[in-house]
Amino acid sequence: MFRRLVHAVSLSAVGAVVAGALIAPPAAADGPATTPTAEERLYGAGEVPGRLVASAGFDRYPHDLGRALAAARSADEAERAAERASRDVWRAAVRRAQSGAEGFTADDRPLYWARLAMIRSVRDWRPAFAVSDARRAAIVTTVDEVSRGQRRAPSGRTVLVTGFDPFRLTRDIRQGNPSGAIALALDGTRIDTPSGPVTVVAMLFPVRWRDFGAGMVERAVTPFLRPGPSRAVGFTTVSQGRPGRFDLEAINGVWRGGAVDNEGACFRGEAPVAGVAPQWTRSTLPMAAVIAAAAGRYPVVRNSEIAYATGTNPAVSTVCDEPPTAATTTTGEPPAGALARQGAGGDYLSNEIGYRVTLVRDRLAAPVPGGHLHTPVLDGLPADRGVLESAQYRANLAAIVAQARSVVAVAARGERG
């Protein structure tokens, strides 16, 4: 149950409105595509998000996007401007994470908050020409996906890495996610392997049920796992797990356990997956080699504990705070006909990204090593909520990133477990 406790989020306190976007005179009444989500409203919940964005110099991106939108003469021109700005902020975040300048830079928080500010610029945009809700929503999606490193075509020999946004932000809005920092620290870096150099392609995903149900993961990773000369040689999906250790998750389940996401939404039931969805998928990472290579401050452990039920599944529920469903726990293989209740990685979005990417691998018969890695919880923030980081926080993140780099290096060899 530790994944449920680590990932649970409450957004009941969210209510502030994002400030500071550049707004042109309105041309039409507001519609659904102009209304910020609960997650987007977090940007205005105090000064910390703006300070994090400004500390990295990323405040220029929402302002520049607002100006470009105000100058756009068509929706097509606006969308091109949004794509350019989103690609620029991703590249800037990667450069900062890998620059070594200013001491601690492998920090995912400025990019997360800059992205939300950029999305708010699109929602606040009031052009002199008509823009449908659907077209504005498409521009929002462009910002969201491109600024995460998605929508890239494979080229050459690559290894794929995914990370997540910060979460639990109503508990502590300063929180980062080590998996996001890992993605920024590794994207575009080269790993030398016995069969030649491999380039890391990293991308981020939101802590939101709706995007996973809408196929965001499959759209982003499928081009890298299709047959062909540019198919990735391996992949590692990464998220934050429990305190004090790395977990290599042996098996993933299709079940969502009902925890709250960054938008305050809940979902309990089988994950909506296109086509016939198996109850379980499995890691093919060479775990013994990973454990040997990734030694460091934190132990690296193979985790095979799952939970299952028998009979039939209850109806899908989107009601929060329901009691957990009955389940049997085992560290062995699920019995025939067992219904997933938790993968080794739990029943939240970390389990689900492992499930979805390994399912894409299986459907495409990609003979590559791949699986999910849970990092230790990133702790060490000062008790004073006005202080954004500490030496301990920086040291913990540096240790987590270094060990994760070793895990990815093993996946890049292309040797299946």
C-alpha cells in the first residue's frame, strides 16, 4: 500500500487564479477551453511557483508566448508560436539540468511551473479573430506535450526514459519529482555500450488520469518501439516510490486504485486501454545486472509483490476516498484468471506507465529490455516553507540521479533479463 500513501494528493485547497499572463482584448465569450484546471490554478497559490520559474530564468517563456499569441494573425500562426516556445523551454530545462552552472541545476520544478504559466497564456489569449474551443484546446495540448519532450521522431540508436511531474503539491508546493529531474539530466546524453554509442531520449508525463486514458503514453512512445533501424534498444519508465530505496518493479497491473491526481480526479477500475488488455505485463530489464551496476547510497531491490482478486471486477468509480478493495498479496506469479489489484509498482500512475509502455513493447514484439524503476522519495526540503531547497535536498537528488543513470546505462546495452 505504500504507493497509495506516497502518491495520494488532495486539491481541496486549490482555488487561486494564475496571475501574470499577457492578455489581449477579448474577442468572444469565455468557453471551456479558456477555463484553467485545478492544477493550473496552483500557479497562483502563493509566490513559490513564480520564484522557481524566475530562479531558472524561465519567466521569459510564458511572457514571450503571450506576446507571440497577441501578434498572431491566425490560429495556425498561434499554434506554430506555441510549438516553438514549448520546444525552447524544454531545451532550456535540459541545458540547465546538464550545465553544472549555479551548483544545483538538475531540478524539474522550474519547467513544471513554467509549463503551467504558458498554458495559462493560451487560455487567456483573446485574439481579434474567432478561435473555437477545440482549436484553443489543441494549442494547449501542443504546449503540454512539446514542453515535455514528447512529439519527437526517433533517429539513430536510442534508449527511452520517462519521468513524471511533481505531485502532492498541496502538502508542499516546493516539492520536485526526482524522475523528472532524471529525465532532464539524461535527455540527449550519450551512453557508450559494447555495440556502440546510444543516445538517451527522455520525456515527461503528467500526474493526471485523463491524459493516460486518452492515450498520451502510447502516442509518445510507440514511434520508438516500432520495428525498424531507429527502434529504441531499451527503455526505463521512472517515478518516485518509497523512502530510502530504488525498486525495480517486476510486474505491472491494469488496475487503478482510486488515488487522487494533480487535478483532484480519482479513478478506480481497470485502466482504459485500447484493444484487449491483459491483467499483467512484465519487466524485461536484466535486474541482476542493474542491481550490480547501480550500487550507491540507496539500495536497489527487485520488487515482485503484487495484489490480485478473483471473480469479477466492480464498476468503475470516480468517487474519491472510497475504502480499498479486497485483495490477496503475493510475491509469486498471479494465479490463472487473477484480476490485478496492484502491480509491483502499486495501483497509481507509476504502475500504469510501466504497464502501458511494456504493453506497447509486447504488442509490437519489440525484443528490447524495459521496465519500471521507482526512485527513493526525494526529501530534505527545509522546514521553512519560504526556502526553496537545501544542501541536503540537493545532495539527495544528485545521488538519486547518479544511480538512475547507471540503471539506464544497463538498459542501453540491449540485453534482456
